[in-house]
Amino acid sequence: MARPTAENAQDILMSDFQTLVADTEKLLAHTASLAGEQADELRDQINESLVRARETLAVAEATLRERSKEAVVATEEYVQANPWQSVGIAAGVGFLLGLLATRR
């Protein structure tokens, strides 16, 4: 039950991070009209930070995808190895959810 919530939170975090990167790129484009050595240095620093952020995001996304694939494979193997236990667990969880839903 906590797994989907954690995955949703990770998806939201990744989406927010991508939005942050896009907004920073827009800010960088708008500062192009500024002149001076300090403005150039600031733009360079922001650009370097964006490159690092994109690389970090790509690595995090790849890691998350790999872990989720591993979890799916492990779950499928368990269900195939223990079909009756899986049916029993699913029935028990369904029964508990039914009880909780009728109490509200």
C-alpha cells in the first residue's frame, strides 16, 4: 500500500524538478539582456547548475525505472511460485479494504 504512494511522490518530485529546470532556463534567457561581467558569470553559473541538474535528473530517473522493473519482476516471480498464497493474500487485503470502506 505504501509503495504506490512512494512512487507517486517520486513522480511528483521528478515533475516538480523538471518544472524548476524549465523555469530556470526561462530566467536564464531573460537575463541575456543584462550586460556586464558579473551578469555573464551569473549566467555561466546558472547554466552549469542546469547541466548538473539535468544529469542528476537523468540518473535518478534511470535508477527509479530500474528499481521499479526489478520490483515488478520479483512480484511476478513470487506470484508464479506461490499462486495460492498470492490469491489468499489478495483476498485478505480485499476483505480488509471492504471492511474499512463500509465503516466510513
